[in-house]
Amino acid sequence: MTFEKKVIVTIAPTGGVVKKSQNPHLPTQPAEIAEDVYRCHGAGASIVALHARRPDDAATCNPEIYQDINSRITAKCDIIINNSTGGGVDGDMLRPIEPGLDEVIFAERLKGLKAGAEMATFDAHTVLASFNGREVLVSTSPARCDIMAKCFQKAGIKPEWECFSLAHLLQDPTRLINEGIDRPPYWINFVLGADRAIQGGLPYTPRILDMLISNLPKKAMFCVSGVGRAQLPATTHAVLAGGHVRVGLEDNLYLEQGVLATNVGLVEKTVRVIRELGCEPATPAEARAVLGLARRNHSEQPPNAAAREQYDSLALDDAPYHALD
């Protein structure tokens, strides 16, 4: 079977927003995340999109916690590890700006690049999110995009470009790609269905996804994440359009109406759809080959020490970023 018939399945097991009180199957601590990811790998996932949590389950980009999670996973399987630079909406990640408005701290976000992951999320845009009457600003100005791009390059990490709207594709990501900070194929993740929480975010409709796909840069691959009830139609559309998919409790708490999901249950459901549509889930080795990532087997540990040393060395070069916070 040619790779055109292979679909890369990303599992997003935790996220930086969802709580165990919403779904008790949500893994938040390193051992349970690693075990959950191992099961999802066995069900057909080839990339894991990780968020880290503190022992109290609040969000963090602490590289030591990321390293713990990454190492536990790589000891079990060869899934591609993608660490978030978004963090979350509580814990270490926030500082107050004014009553009712917090900002995700840019310097904390950059710590997501310190744990030796093969990939990491790159939110090259500014958004305002609303959660239960509280607003959270995620500010990535063009200057911050340039700083983050330099961090990605020096750490040797492949970006996953996060796009909640067409502007998030056509503005800074396109500029940075044209400047050569990423190598093809460019991995672009369209997140649809977050419009109820993110100002400027888009819902999923067939026309909206087709519009986004039609504006992809040359030599780009795309993945689709559907939030909540958008997950199944959006990911099915992605497969039919020749793309790839992300599922998991970060994006969707339910397997079907009224039935709480597990991460492995969401992967299994997605793989069934992929096969019904005449395709197969890609293995991690196949995904690495097409994405241009180095080969790795599950006995290899991520280059944590080297990554931290390289990142720490660039902190001096990029000291001005502290002035942006």
C-alpha cells in the first residue's frame, strides 16, 4: 500500500484545559499518560501530542515533567513525541493582566522545547480564549514568532503549525516557512470546532475545511483536529481529502452521545473509519519517513540532556524575549 493510503493518527491524550472531573479517564500524571499512550500506539496512533501537568494536575511546560513523560513513553514504544508549547490555562502558565483577564506566559511556553521531543506545537498567532467567564490571552506577536522560530531551529525540533483560522495559516506561519525556518513537508494542524471558546476560531463545516486545504503552502501535509462533536465529521473529511487526523480527550470527551470516551477508544473508532474508507493507519516508522524525522526504536531515549544544553545555550542569545513578557 502506498503512503497516499496511509493516515497518520495523532493521539492528544491530556491537553491543557480538560479536568478529571469532566472525564475520569483523562491521564494527567507521567505514568498514566505513558500507559495510555502505549495502548493508543497499539491501536494505531503514530504521533502523541503531549501536554504536561503538575502533581496537582494544573498545567505546566516544566521540562523535567515533560522529560519524565517522554522517557516513560519511549521506553514502551516508538511513537513520535510532540510536546506542546501552548501549556494550558492554569498552573505555571498564567499571569493576571487585569480582573477577569490572564495571559499565558511566553517564557513558560518556550520551556516546552527543552525536553528533547521530535516535534512541538507552534502557535504562530495571537488568540483570546474564554473559559467559564474568564478570558485568557495567548499572545504570539511577530517578534515572538521569530524568537520561537529560532528556538525550534536551534533545538532541531520540527514544528506542528497550529491553525484555528485561515489567518493563522497565511500570516506568520507562511512568512516563517518562506524564511526557511522549517523544512518540507510542513506539518499543519487545522483545529476546527473551537469557535465557542476561541475568538476568531472556526467551526467545522465541509466548506471551511476545503477552504483551508485549498490555501495550504506547497509541500505541506495537513492534519485535522475536531473539537467535541466536530471530531468525527472533521476527521472523516480529512481522510477523504487525503489528510491526517488527531483525536483524543484533549479535544473530545465523548465516544458517542452520553458515553464518556477513553483515549484508546477514540483511536480505535478512528482507525475503524480509516479502514472503512480504504486506508490504513501509518506506523510511527512510516510517519517518521514521510515527515523527515530521524529513525528511532523504542529502546532509544530522547536526547534530553543534549536538548536542554542546546536550549540553555540559546537563552543567552535570546535574552531579550524576557522583555516581551
